[in-house]
Amino acid sequence: GENVEQHPSTLSVQEGDSAVIKCTYSDSASNYFPWYKQELGKGPQLIIDIRSNVGEKKDQRIAVTLNKTAKHFSLHITETQPEDSAVYFCAARDSSYKLIFGSGTRLLVRP
Amino acid sequence: NAGVTQTPKFQVLKTGQSMTLQCAQDMNHNSMYWYRQDPGMGLRLIYYSASEGTTDKGEVPNGYNVSRLNKREFSLRLESAAPSQTSVYFCASSEGGPGLAGASYEQYFGPGTRLTVT
């Protein structure tokens, strides 16, 4: 079955710098890759997603890139702000349409 | 719209006790899910219900049962709680899902239930 690996597990950046989180997946049939943000004490919330027929997608300060050949995808956050501090999860939708999640990245943006 | 609601928010059980976690959604979604979240392990799927009247096992179903009561509600039951079931439990829902053609597969999550089994 699908396996998703995510790194780094923790990331600390200075406010205004960029942050990059990377994920790899194992099932070449996976075709949908969402990213979720989880703030303390809350449930995960979708922030951006990408489908396998697209190489890059951008929404204001966040962007996701997908390399199908290498089976990896990344989340890029530019001009980070303290409110970006949270845990971020990547996921891949497997061939039975279930989401398989990475282990999460705790992002800390230092003011 | 409240989205996805879960009760209770917190629960402490003794080993061997039983309890049911409740989940409801008001978005008319077809599919609903139960996940558990443990430190360093992300979210793991326990059970899901692709549509009203169906339920299927996920990655970690042992020790749990579910009921899709109607389109809105999906409950998770622990018959005999064990310390290994100490976790944060999230319910989620989506319009489309496993085996279903839907307009959106985006999953919306509830606020979670923090369960401790002593």
C-alpha cells in the first residue's frame, strides 16, 4: 500500500524567511496530494492541494510542487509570519481513494 | 454551519471500560472517517464510511467498532479500552470518497477528542 514520508519533523525559521517541507510517496497510482495545517488544539485544515496532472500550484504565500517521476512533493511558504507556526501534514490519496498522511512537520516562525 | 462536531472533547477511561465517541457533520457529505493521531505518527485511519449504510476498516481498526447512524452521524466505539488507545481522535467528512465519484474529496476535520486510558 501507499507510504508517505515527510521531513523535516521540526523546522525553525526567522520571520520573513521561506520554509520548505518535503514529502515522498511510494504508490505511483496516487493522484491527489493535499497539505493540511493543524494549529494547537484544533483539527487539521486543508491549505492547498495538487493533482497529478499539475506540476505546481500557488496560493498567495504558499505553493506546492509535484515531481511525479521522483514521487515527491513539497510545500513552500514564503515571507513566513508568526501565525504560520503550526504542524503541517502532507498526504497522498491512494488507489482506493483513502488519504495516507505523513508524520507531520512542526514549523516555528521566530519573530 | 457548524461543520464537523465531536463529543466529548476530553475523556479519561480506566482499562476495560467502554465508551462511544460521537461525530456529526452538517455539510451533507457522503463519506466520513475516524482517525487517531499519535506523536510522530501523523493521522492513521481507523474506519471509514464511504456512504450511508457502509463501513470499512482502515489502517488500525483493531479494538474499535463504528456505526454510520445516518448520513450526518458516524460514531466510534471502544468496547474494552486499553492504554494503547490513548490518543487524540479526529472525525472527518468529505463530499466524495472511497469508491464514490464526488465533486470534492477534500476532508473536513472536527476539533478532536483527547482520550486517556489509565
